[in-house]
Amino acid sequence: MNRRTLRFSLVTSMVALAAAGLLVTCGTAAVALRSYLLERTDEQLAAAAVLVRQRAATLTPEGPELRSVVSVTEYLIEYRRADGGTIRFESGSPLPADPLLDRADPAATRTQTVTGTSGERYRAIVVPVAGDARVLVGLPLAPIRNTLVRFTAIAALTGAVVLLLLTLLARWLVARRLRPLDEIGAAATAIAAGDLDRRAGAPPPGSAAARTEVGRLATAVDRMLTRIQAAMTARERSEQRMRAFVADASHELRTPVTSISGYLQLIRTGVIDLGRRPDVLRRIEEEAGRIGALVGDLLYLARLDAGPPARRVPVDLAALIRDAVADARAVEPDRPLTASVPETLTVTGDPDTLRQVLANLLGNVRAHTPPGTPARVSAVLSGDRVRVATRDEGPGMTAAEAAHAFERFWRAEGSRARSDGAGLGLAIVAEAVRAHHGETGVETAPGRGATVWFELPRS
């Protein structure tokens, strides 16, 4: 339903309901007014009948006494003698052509409605008097009908004015209440045109407008737009990272592939003699191993990017740290390496992924510090989070270098660029920790070593 149709439907519905309410109210009032006027008329006729009965013995139909008994000139009075003769007294309205006594029910003891020969209607009561004589006292219903017609005309005119004013007020109120929908539509159009910063203009939280249906809709739309913008920004950033990732991976793979291809060509053409072939084969194996390690890291990162590890089990992180330190000592026995961890430290996570994180942290120490440089691994429990830190006493990094430490394929220049690694070790650490809803960071300064840490929730 478009905006115009919605507004039209709301306004017409409001006006139709108001018109129905006015119609019912006016109809009920007209019925009540008619009933009230008839009741008053019946009361007047009953009072006149009482007077007629009280003075029936003194009535002289040939004189004005009967009129004086009833006293009100609006009354129509008919007196029928026992011999059948009828005397009629004029009222404020013309007398009917024929006596109403001929049409009235003589046996009725209460007021009744009698219709004259010309269609005029009267409210009348028949009072028996001396002998077989009867007196009819009546009042015309034309004044009641005229009052009801006048009331209906006034009510119709007033209702029309009220409906007109209500229509104008309804249009204003509907336009005001639906203004947030216009803003939502404009925001959607602007976003479709590329303006991702546009919002629907949600009212302040906690305000009266925010509790209305339209206010809640505007708030929900703004939240949705914020999430859409964040998702699109993240997608764009992911695409940029993927392009950079592919370019860096291609660059890293090109060097060993070129070396292997060159050595094989030298062997095939016979440029290298038999005595030097063992060295060449060793170089080919080293480059092939480098390719294998790089491809393994790339596959591991791809799995982390595809989704967090599905396995979530209780893991003794302290035991994993002690095992990782023991493995690092076996690889480099001359390096002073210590661990400061509790006896047990249980977290929920994937043990293989956490083992890879610790191995990469200690591998980063070996790769970027001189041989024999001391290092220390610690684990501290703080509330519901665990902080693990690896501190070395190497050359450290500058603040600019530390800002790129967890980026893929980034390697520091100078004293820390001592290995032939591809720069994926800390990138894997960051992705694995992020998959466990944790955080990573670096604290370092030139000449003061580096502390690489990560925090994990215990559950």
C-alpha cells in the first residue's frame, strides 16, 4: 500500500467512524426526544381527562363550560351526546373534516394515536361521562413532528460541520504521525542511491514518541540501517583484505616457486655439475618446505575465516602453556624460557586451536629475537577472563610497527626481520583468539622487548 492510499484509508476510516457515531447519536437523541414529547403530551391529555371526569356532572355541552374545564386552547375537544350528536370545539389548529370519535377506539382507557381523514395525526384520550356520552380530548402531533424535523436539520448541519473539521484535523494528525514513515522512505531511497549514512530519524530513547508504533518502527529501521552499513563496511573491508591477501600470497609464493624452477632448469640444462647437485637439491627441498608451510598457514587462516572452531570443550590452558614451553625448549635448548602459570586454568575452547596460538607466539619469539634471548610466558586469571602474555627481552618494536603486528604478511624491518617467515604467525593468533571471542595486543618499545598478549573469556 502506497503512502497516499495509507493516508486516505486512515482519514476516511476516522471520518466514517465519526459519521457513524454522529448518526447513531443523533438517531438515538431523536428517538429519545420523540418519546419525551409524546410522554409530555400524554401527561397533558391525562391531566385534562382527570378534569373532565371530576366535573362531568356540571358539564353543559351547549355552553363554553367544557372548554373552560380543559382550559388550553390547543386541545381538540369533541363531545358526543347519548343520542349520537357531536359537538366539536376548535383548537389552535384546524379541525379534521370528520370527528375523531368516529376513528378512535371507544373502549381504550389510555391515550391513543388517531389519524384524521386528511392524514393528520392526533394524540387523544376518550373519557366516558354521564350516561352514554363521551368526551374526546386530543392534541395534534404536527408540533412534535415539526420539532423533530427542526432537530434533525440542526443535527445534520452540526454533524456536517463537525465532520468537515474532523476531516481537516484527521488529515493534519495523520500527516504528522506518518511523517516518520516519509523519513523512512526517504532514508531507504537515499541508501539505495549509495548514501549509507542516512537514517530514518528515530526519536530519542525513552521519549513518548519512541513508545509509539511509528517511533518503534523508526528505531528498528535505524538499527537495521546501522547494521546494514556495518555489514557493508565489513564486507568492503573484507574484500580489500582478501585482495591484499591474494596479492601478498601470490608474492610470497612466487619467490620459492621461481627458485625451484630456476634450479630445475639449471639441472636440466646441465649447467650445474654432479658435485654441486646435493646442495641444489637441498635448496629445492627448503623452498618446497617453505611453500608447504605457507600453504598450510593459508589453509589454517581460511578455515578460521570460514567460521570459528566448532569444538568447544573444557581445556586446561595451564597444561597447554607448559607443553608449548617444553616444545620450544626442545627446539632451542639454549634459550632461557620460563612459564608462570597456575596449577590448573580451565577455559572453554578448541584445544588444537589454542595449542596453535601458543606455538605461534613462541615461534614469533624465536623468529624475531636473537638466539639465547630470555622469554617468559605468564597466565593470569582476572574475573571471568584469562590473560596470557609472552614477554621477550629482544630489540622490541616501534609504535608504528606494533600497530601492524597482527596483519597478514606484515614483517618488521631491521632487527626483528630475522626469519624467512611469511608474516602469518601473529595473524593466525589474532584470528584464532577472535574466534574464541577474545582480544589480542602488543606492548613494546624499541630496545625494551615486546609483550604479546591475548585475553579469553573462561566460558
